[in-house]
Amino acid sequence: MVFRQFFLEGLGCISYLIGCSQTGVCAVVDPQRDVDGYLQVAQSYGLRITHIFDTHLHADHVSGNRELAARTGATIYLPAQARAAFKHQPVHDGDEVTIGTVTLLAIHTPGHTPEHMCLAVIDHTRGPEPWFLLTGDFLFVGDVGRPDLLGEAEMRQLADQMHTSLFDRLSALDDGLEVFPGHGAGSLCGRHMNAKLSTTLGFERRFNPALQPRSRQEFIAWLTQDLPPQPANVPYIKQLNRQGPPILGELYRPKPLTAQAVRDLLRGQGPTPAILDVRSPAEFAAGYMPGALNVPVSNGQFATRAGWFIPPERPIVLIVGREAEADRATRALARVGYDRVIGYLVNGIAAWRALGLPTASLALWTPERLRSEALTRQGEPLPGVTVVDVRDRSEWQQGHIPGAVHIPLAELAQRADELNPFRPTAVICANGTRSSTAASLLTACGFKHVANVMGGMEGWEAAGYPVVIDADDQRDMSSIGRHPSSSW
Amino acid sequence: MVFRQFFLEGLGCISYLIGCSQTGVCAVVDPQRDVDGYLQVAQSYGLRITHIFDTHLHADHVSGNRELAARTGATIYLPAQARAAFKHQPVHDGDEVTIGTVTLLAIHTPGHTPEHMCLAVIDHTRGPEPWFLLTGDFLFVGDVGRPDLLGEAEMRQLADQMHTSLFDRLSALDDGLEVFPGHGAGSLCGRHMNAKLSTTLGFERRFNPALQPRSRQEFIAWLTQDLPPQPANVPYIKQLNRQGPPILGELYRPKPLTAQAVRDLLRGQGPTPAILDVRSPAEFAAGYMPGALNVPVSNGQFATRAGWFIPPERPIVLIVGREAEADRATRALARVGYDRVIGYLVNGIAAWRALGLPTASLALWTPERLRSEALTRQGEPLPGVTVVDVRDRSEWQQGHIPGAVHIPLAELAQRADELNPFRPTAVICANGTRSSTAASLLTACGFKHVANVMGGMEGWEAAGYPVVIDADDQRDMSSIGRHPSSSW
């Protein structure tokens, strides 16, 4: 049996190629939207891709199912309950699909979504029983799928179904079954995923927090608490995956745009494009187009964070430092459903300036500077500057600057009106990346004096500056986990 | 926990990086000799490599332990029984080594070698008990380590120890333990490895042929039969790994050599270098240096096959088609202990010819040509040509050309005297790669009329030409497995 795991850093998506070298055919399960990797691996093993599976309708990334089908002629298999609106073979609980010497057996496991199925894989050259389980977004390494991505209304029912799936549906399966999940650390689809990308049913039964004995009600309460933020484009991506993701074809390279062309787009009659500046925080601060949003493409969470702020159907113009960043950003955006990247500004900010168009710069503060502006020598908050901490709740709870205001980055667009736009505002996160996004957002909202604190709380703490933990959080500390993804 | 598996195609070696992101440290287990991959991955996770383990003294490839230690300052851990002659920390059965939140627990499992140990890995962030087992060359996916690489004398005792290791030493361990082996398909260290690179103890207990109930005597008989050929350099590599592999440093690029320089090397007082032509069979046949051995570097088994014919300490001059092939070949040869690659001939055969030095060409036959030369219209062998089939025994047993002589490639250097060097000789394998090596060997031995059959038995069978199965093999067919590695 040929078996290959594909891990997509950042989104944390995991997909699989499973093939039979004796008959020269293979399946891809949960393909990402850019499918060249599967084609290359299949070719290197001399395999033809004949089957494409999705374990469920994804909410965090656009499936590559139709893209891959268009390139290979393979058949798409989806859970029947997904009611997908494009050509596919519906799969029901208990269905078996055989590919050469390999059989995939569908097990309906609702919980993350109502239609979710796992695939138990049998290699007939090894034995007649399942060797491993592809668990999609149902069972992760050290975690299970979150039940809230379909909305508050469905959350409790899905959590209830998750209990049944975990404790009743899996009960007949052997401890010695390997488990290969659909996500690893970095993904927004769970809460505490491990960075290791496989496990066994036996080990998870013993050590996965979700599989510990709890009453159904306790389980539902536990599963629906402490959920990380979700990007605004989740319903859009879900809808795209149900309707059928548009096929991009081999080349979806961003177009080079002159400064005149970008200016005309911004002034024109059509929908105003978002200006997405994907350079590093330092490059951005040195000079940017007013109104631009800074989300560095070098960060693994690039696509997820763009999803917090840019409506999915809005056209996008990229500002890049190097041409390769335009390709990388376009590919990453396509994976989460942004298909309207118009292009990138050739020669970037320099071209913009050369045309006599306005640019701005952002103040960069060191932790030292922030210390002197924001706190007295005794460590008491000074009134002259607002410190906005945009880290996630779990990070904030570990300790923050005295007098700082906590607004997680994901909530900043909605909650910016809690802040005074005329007051000097210093934005801080763990290391200066998320705070650059936040600073760009605030200046675009009309804030007059914004500074990004480079080095962030890591630099602040390394310098030994004052940190406080709120009384409530001291009490909660022992029971609340960290979200490793959020601090990346 | 950070966990990454590295698979080296061809040699089929698997190594691992296991780290703790909380404390920023990691270990590498069974490193291959070119260590850049580990350094890159460690850096990408922000980890420092502090520990290096070998599960045993490898016989098929040179360990990267000292190379990696030289680059990182990490400590080398080896089984105490290995009695390695260089600086290391000896590990005994039951020893625990803790790296941040990860503990590696040594379990002595002799069988492939006397000193072999497995490492059970505990991730303390998940639970206090082992999550998975690094099984080195002890337990493979669908196979166990072969017991004969230390020689005939030790084979039965090792097979006996393998029985104890498999059935007694592992008995306390849980079915739900994941198993990550030191080799996958392509490796010479086992007989029937699967192409999938992980499994579980529970699944192997149920479906691994080696773990099925047998008396100790039956087990020993079973484990010591039907073993694939081993390269002549196995004892040399073993010795290198015991003495301490030489450190190559970052750059071990082959030197460009002029035709004059190569001629002087061949005529000089020093040891005569082997001429290793790594081009494709077609390129080789069109023109080669007399005496050259053709082992195409594009083939995954390149390094293993070179090991069948070239003494490990002999200097080597490479003939390449493109410069990149020289780098690739040098790296692949270093992995199996050939540290004396002098360089490669710049401009290849053309430069050799330009100097007025002799070249030769090799006849390429199609299956059609072979059909007409070797068999009557009725399919009876003709006396005019010797057909030498150099495939492995298991391939030969599936069917061969009537009247062909079977000498597996690995045995050809020893058994060439069974053939008449003055008689026209056509060499065939599965597809024309191994037969090109064989043809180059025979011409170097003085055979006058040698042809390589392009397309090999695959082309022969596709054309519907006669194939016979020997009576003995028809009887044996059901009980004998194929060696997937050998037909690559």
C-alpha cells in the first residue's frame, strides 16, 4: 500500500494519498485546493488518481475536490448528508469503496458537522480488517472537532452527536487502529491539537481529554466552552464547499499592476479593492498606502487572519516586498476562498510614491519606549497612552501590562469604537506581528497616533517589565489550556 | 510534541526528529549521513538538536551521528553493547533519557543485531505512558529485521534472539502503541516491508507474518530462509559505524576533472579508480569508457547496487550526463560509506573522445530483436545467443524466457565465469536498468558481444512472447513472496 500524508503548515490541514501499486490507482482524501502535490506524488509512484473523498464540508478551507477531479477525471465521493450541489457520488454510513487492494469503509461520525464521516482503511495485502482510520475533523491528536462552526444554534446538538460518535460509534473498533486526522496544530477547527500528526485509537481513549468519562451533559458543557475565535469567512467557505468550489486551473498567478492601474481601481466605479500588505511589520511601518491592512504572509496564520477582516468576495490588491510573496499570498488566499486577487503592485510603495501618491508610516516602539510612555517608574499606568493588547484570551490571562486594554485581534474590527481614536495608542501582541495587523486596522479606521510595539510581550517580559494577572484569571489558570495556534 | 519522520527513498532509511517546543530542544534518531534536513527542520521549529540516537550499528548505511554532533554539539547515545569506538553515551536496557517534556525509554531488542534497542517515547504533555515505539531495524511494517547481515555464523543465534525480543520483550506493551520503523520499502534490511511507513503494535501482532504463532525452531527456520542478496560493503559499513564515521563537513562536492586528469589517474602509480558511469542505460550504450560500470543514479537502488561491485575503499571517478548528477551520486555514495569520490569528468565522454582516447558502445536490443535472435518461431531456444536474466530469484520464478540462464545481478561478478565470453550474450532484467549494469560488468570482464535488452521482461511480456515457469517454481509459487525492492 502506498500511503502519504500531506501537512499544510499554517492552516494545519492534513490530506492523504492512499494507493495500490499493484493496480496503479489511488485516492486522495480531503485535498487542499492547490493540488499539484498530489499529482506529483501519484506520478512518482506511477499511480492514477481515480477517487477523491472529503470527510465533510470544510469550514476553514476550500476543498480541492473539483480542482483535482478536473485535472484527473477522478470521481468525487462525499457524505450523502452533505447534500452537495455538484456532481459527486454520495456515501452512506457503512458504504465500502474499493480501490485496487485497498478498501475504504465509511463510518458516519457527526459532531464537528452533521454529515461528517470517518474512513476506515483496509489493506487486503495485510489483512481483512481495518488498519487505520482517517478521522477528518472528528477525532484529532489530543482533541476533537469544535462543534460551533455552524453557528450557536447548531452547537449543542452537534456536541450531543459528538458524544454519540465518540463513545458509541467507535466502541467496536480496536485499540490498535492508527488514527490519521484532518488537522494538526495551527488549525482553527479544534482547541488543543498536538503538533504530532498521527496517533492510535487506544492512546486517545486513554489520554485524549475528550474521551475521558463524563456524562453526556458534562461532555456538552465541556465541549462548548473556551472556543477560539472563528474567522468571518467560515459560512462563506462552507457554502462554497457545498455549491462546488470554482476550478482555478493550473495557473492562478497574480497579475503585476502598475501604480496607475491600482490608483484607477481605487478611484473607479467598480467595487473598491482591499489593499492587503503582506510584507513584514518593519517593512510595512517604514511606508504604506493609507487604508492598507498589514497581514505578513510569512506568518503561518496569514490566510486565517485575512479571513477575520476581508469579506470573501471583495477584490484584493497585494502589496509585496518580493514577487514570490505575491504567488505565495495568492495561493494561500485561494485555499480559503479568496478568488478575487486582482494582482500586486509592481515595485510596491516606491512606485506609489513615484506617482506622487500619499504614503504613511507607522511608529515602531521598543518595549523600553512603551515602558517609559505607559507606566510610572513605580509601574503604575500613565494616562497619556492607551495600551491595546490584541492577544487571545488565554495569552492575556497568563499576564499583561498594567492598565492595558484587552481586545483580541479577531474582535478588533467590531470593537474599535471602544477606543478613543484621538488618543495615542500603542498596540502589543506576543511579538509584533498581530499588533502590526491591529495597528494597520486602527489607522485605517482613522486613529491618529498609533504605534506598534516591536518584540511584543516577549520583549517586554524579557526586559523584566511589570506584568499583572487579573484576580479572576489567577483562579482560572489551572483549568484553562493555552491555544498554541494563537501565539504563532 | 514535535515529531517528524524523514524517509530516504532508495535506501529506504527512516529517521526521526522528536522535540519539545516548550523547552526548545530535540533529538534525532537514526540520522542519515547528510544531515542538512534535520538542521532545517529543527530551525523551522526553533529547536536545538541536543541528543542523537542510533538504535543499532547500521549495516546498510553510514550513520550521520558524528556529522550531526559535529554541527550541533549534541551528545550521541548508542546501545552499550555496540561497543562503539568513539565518544558517546552508552545506553542500557531500561535507561531513560529526558528531553524537555519528552522521555525516551530504551528497550533492548536483539535479533537484527545483538545490541539493537527500541525507543519507547513518552510525551508528558499527553500522558505518563509510552505513546509510540521507534523500532529501528527490529520490527518493520509487515516484516522484521533480517538476521544474516553479521554473517552465517551469527544468523541462527540472532534469529533465536529475535524470537525472544518479539514474543517476550514486547509482551507487556499495549496494542495501541504506534510503531515507527527504521526502514520502509526499498531497504535491504528486511524481506517484505510495506510501503506504508507506520503501524501499530496491535495490528502487527495480528497481521505481521513474523508475529504469527510458531515454535521457536519453526520461527528460526522461517526467518533464515529466502533472504535477499546483500551488498559486499555491509561489513565495511558496519565497521565504519563502530569505529566512528568520518565527518565530511558541509561541503563534499565532487571535483570537476579534465580528461587528462582522469587519464593520468588511470595510468598513475596510485590505486586505480573505479569508473562509475551514472548515466541512463541509453546514454551509456551510445558511448562509454572501456571498463566503466554503469549504475544509473536516477534509480533508487543506485547506492545499494554500487555496493555490490565496488570495494568500499576504492577511489571513484564519476561519468555523468549533467553536473547535478555528480552531486546526487556523491551524496548517495557517501551515505553508504564511499568517501573517496575523486570527482567527475567534465564534459564526459565527449572530452574523453576529444583527447583521442578510446570509447566503446553497447548494443541495445529490442525485445523483438531478442525474440528473433534467441528463439525459433515455435519458441524453442536457438544456440547462437546466451540470454542472461539478472533479475532476483522471486522475479525469475514468476516466469522467464525459454533457455535463459539465471544469474541475479548481485551474483554476476562472482559467477561470470559460468558464461562463455566469446559467445553473443544478451542481458535482460525487468526493464533494462539492472541489465545495463550487468552488460557493463560483462564487457569490463572481456565479453566480446554483449547486448542490453531495453524494456526488459516487461517489454517482452507486453509483446506476448513466450515465457516459461520452471516446474519447481510452479510448486513453490504459493509460498514465496516477492521482494518489492528488487524489481525497482
